[in-house]
Amino acid sequence: MGERLYRCEGIILKRIDVGEADRIVTILTANGKIQATARGVRKTASKLSGHLELLSHCQLQLAVGKQRDVLTQSIAIERFDTLQLELVRMAAGYYVAELTDMLLADEDAAAQTYTLCLETLRALCTVQSVDMVLHWYTMQLCDAVGYRPQLTECAVCGQTLDSTAQLWSFVQGGMLCADCARSDIQAMRVSLSVFKVLRIVQRESLATVVGYTVPADVHAMVYQILRRWVMRQSERAIRSAAFLDDVRRQDLSSGA
Ligand SMILES: [Zn+2]
């Protein structure tokens, strides 16, 4: 049989069960997203099972298929096991997987997204609090795929924003100066702390960002803005957001 095989490295973003024992797996690679069939993977004897866990970073071998390529081999390079040990980290991982799958459409952005995603998953295993990591990833991913909000200059007139800027506009695509407030009557008033966090996660490295301590109400507002921003661009709801919010609340109330 003249099967054409190829190898690649990737991160498992999504798994959907099909038929009796198969799974369709969405894989993020540095060259784009691949959907591949993993045949018989839900049988315990399958040599693929255990090597295709959600979010694991794998070395893969695929056979070119008519409809969809077929996974023939998978070896986990990094499994990010720590994400499975705490609900908050697990929920954060799902959130990252879903956002990536939602926003990445274009192959041009794949290499950058792949690097960002790996960096983010590693951080989620080690950081004290997942919130800044998630804000950072959401903002950087938006940047990579062409949905960068305007936070340095007014989204309407382009004048440089200072610390008095308080209005965020989904319609105009970022922060507004006081003169342009009327360009969007639905613009949201945000506190200086929220504006600062948005700017930090847009400009700074992940290592820098995780060093900031931010109050819970500011996190809540940043989540709200970034999620609505993402949903506007993708025209889809973020299904894992409710689970993340639930486990974050439990975490906060248990005094963690
Ligand atoms: Zn303006």
C-alpha cells in the first residue's frame, strides 16, 4: 500500500469521539491546524491511546488521507501533567485550547501561535495564579491573528492615550480619548487599573506579567473585556469560560 506518511510536532487542541472507537483530533502545529483521525484510539489496546491527551505536546506521524489525514503514531514530548492535578489549572488549559481553536484560522499566524501556546501551557503548570497568564495569552493570540486592540493610541483619532483614558469601545476596537467618547455611545468606562492590566499583557513578556498582583475585581473586568472582544471577532461563545469561572470562584472562596 503506497501510504504517504509525514511527521510533525503538535499540541492536541480538541478531541471528538466518532464511531465506535475513533476520534477526530485537532492538532496545532507550527504550520497550521490539522484535523486527523485516530482510528481505534478508544480501545484500551490501541498504541495511540495515552499519547493523545488534550493539550499534550506530541511528536506525530500521519498518513495522508482522502478526507482527513490519519494518525499512525504519537509520542508525547510534554504532557503537562500538572494541569490535571488542580481544577483551576485544568480549566485554564481547556480555555487556552478553546481560544486557540476559535481564533486561529490563518496559517500565517500558526508559528507564532504555536510558540505562544507552548509558553503558556508551561507557565500554567508552574504559576501561582493562572489569571495573568490567561489574559496575556488571550491578548498575544489576538495580536498574532490580527485582532490587536488599540491601547496606545485612541482607536478613533490616533492621538496618544494617557492615563486619563477611561473608555473602552468594542465597536471602535480599543480605548478612546476623551474627545472621541461620543463616537460610541456604548463605550464602557474602565478603571485605570483595568486599562493598565490590558496594556501590560499586550506589551510585556509572560515572565514580567506573572509578577504583577492584581485585585480580583480587576481580573473579572479584564476577563469580561477580553472574552467579549474574542467573541466579537470569532462570532462564537467561549464554552469553557463558565467552567473556568466556577473553579476560580471555588478557589477564591477556599482562600487559596
Ligand atoms: Zn480620539
